[in-house]
Amino acid sequence: MSQDSAAPEAGRKLSGRRRREVVAVMLFSGGPIFESSIPLSVFGVDRQDAGVPRYRLLVCAGEDGPLRTTGGLELSAPYGLEAISRAGTVVVPAWRSITSPPPAEALDALRRAHEEGARIVGLCTGAFVLAAAGLLDGRPATTHWMYAPTLAKRYPSVHVDPRELFVDDGDVLTSAGTAAGIDLCLHIVRTDHGTEAAGALARRLVVPPRRSGGQERYLDRSLPEEIGADPLAEVVAWALEHLHEQFDVETLAARAYMSRRTFDRRFRSLTGSAPLQWLITQRVLQAQRLLETSDYSVDEVAGRCGFRSPVALRGHFRRQLGSSPAAYRAAYRARRPQGDGATAVADVVPPQGVGGPGGHGPGLRRPTAGAAAGMGGEPGKQHMDALTSGRASLPGQRSAP
């Protein structure tokens, strides 16, 4: 469930010893201090004078201390895992390593809290802790786009959607990286106490009360490291080199000498994305690059990115980036004047429809003949731009986009 949808009701009644106004934050050694501080700031500061209802904050050590964090700082949490038994909301703001298993005692405490009706929240890599506890099985979830393929591969029963800033599935909630943790915490306040309280808190924090869009504008265009030695890597590389041609997932499956069903399964296991959704995302990313770096018309851009029609490009472009191709180009040109190089942005909020992945090179120009093939530059290097953008295929999509 996306950030703009109504959250489902929590499935369990809150245990009598737990209180809705009590928020427990579970900290681990090695966790980044910024992510860790977000729920402490949102739920731990008394802002009743600004019209923000007060929460009671319990900062709990998820393992034996001292807890070391960014810059070599050491933290001493006032509570241990036993204090979580009083909380109606439990937040895991980050986990130190996406490759290391969390402590068993912490996972047990999260499972117990969930069984007793507590709302469980994972910010950024905190989603890996929730997944390790089994709380994301069969559920939609998100995390930082950079770690989404790993989360999907390691926990295949989790429906990972790296497009969303946060996902509210009722009694289990997850967010993307860093600033998206603020978005989710504001959403919790909005759910608990209404729009006015969340707006008052946002003004105090000097942040937007509700951001639109998702993580697409921040996606890196590099392949997940795990794909390098996989036999599918050659098929993926071919697809990226031929985005200007019209082909579908059946074509890719045939090149991999697999049935469509086997190819879908292998592709999801490798990248965490459905192959059709991945292909659409790559075509949209390529369209962004051409809109930014060429003077091709929108119709020409559609053809050079493998879309069957400009209508298909416009639909997918708006769905993925919240803007029409023409509006995106106009906003980009206004923000990137002639001769001004593009700068990569991460966890910074550009105006709607501005920024996003793909700013390359000085100014806006018509590509050379080599670039006009749809890719430009060195084959096999510049074009390895395939991070996932979602697990589920778009409804009704079967043929080439």
C-alpha cells in the first residue's frame, strides 16, 4: 500500500499492558545516527504548545551496549528489550548490516509485540530486521532503493516495492532511506491525531507535511552487484543495449533459453523485480536521458526508447515520475540552463517533475549518430542502468511496452 492510500486496520487488538501513546525505539550498535535520531525527534520532544499530542518515548537497546554509531559516538540506551512490552508502537530505525542476522532476542521481542497488537515500524534498513522476524512475509514493504534488490532476494516472500517512500500495511510499516523516515513518522502522527497535528509537527521540523512521488527520481542506474556472474547478466546487458528496439519479455526469455515462467522466476530472484516492470522502468529512464540531453520531440523519444507509441510513453512516464514528458523537459531546462552540468541527487527533494535520475553532460543537445541509437557513449558501460523499480507487473501489460 502506497503512501497515498488509506491504511488497512490493524489485525490484532492491542494487549492491555501496552499503550498507544508509548513508542519504543530499538537501537543497535553500528546503526547510523541520523536514521536513529528521526523517531527520537518526532516522538520524544514535547511539542504540545504547537498542537502536537505528546507521545511517551522509550529508547531501548536491541543488544548489549555500549552502542557505537556514526563518528565513533557511543550511546547508552536507558531501557532494554523488556521495556518494549509497554509500547503500542515499536520502531526499528536502522540495522547495521544488510548481510548480518539481527540478534535473536530482538527478533523475539518484535514478534511478541506484533502478536500483542503493537504497530511495528522499520525505517530504511530496519526493514531487514522486520523481515528477519518474519513480520513482512506476504506483505508489501519498501526500503532504500539501493538495498531493495537484496531484501527481495533474501526474503522472497516479501513484496518489495522500491518505488515507494513508505508503505503502510496497517500494523506493519516500512520506509525508504533517511528523509523518507521522516515522511513515515509524520504519516503515523497523521494517522493517530489527524492532519492538523501532523502539519503542526512538520512546520516545527521545517519539512513538507506530505511529499508526493516516490524513489524513482533517486534510482542509481547500476546493476545489482550479484548479477555480474549470473548467466542472465548477458541477457540484461543485451536488453539495455537495445532499448531503442521493440521487444518484449518473451524475447528476453528466448535469449536466455528459458520458458517465460522460468525466466520470470529467475529474474525476480536475481533482481527483486518482475521483468516487464524492469523493462518499462529502463525505457522510462532512457526517455528521461533523451529528454534531458537532446532536442528530439516526445514522439521521437518514444520511438528511440522502444515504446510502441507516444501514448504508451506518456502513460508510463507519468505513472513512474508524476509528470508528462513535455513538462519534465521544460522543468529540467528551467533548472539546468545551457552549459550547466547535472548533479546527482540523493535524499534531496527536487520540485515535482524535476531532477530524477539521468542528468548527464553540459546543456541540452541533439545526440551524435552513436547516441541516436538510443544509448550513446560506450556500449556495456554507460548503459548498465538497471536497478529494480517494483516486483509486480502493471495490470494488463503482456506485450512490449
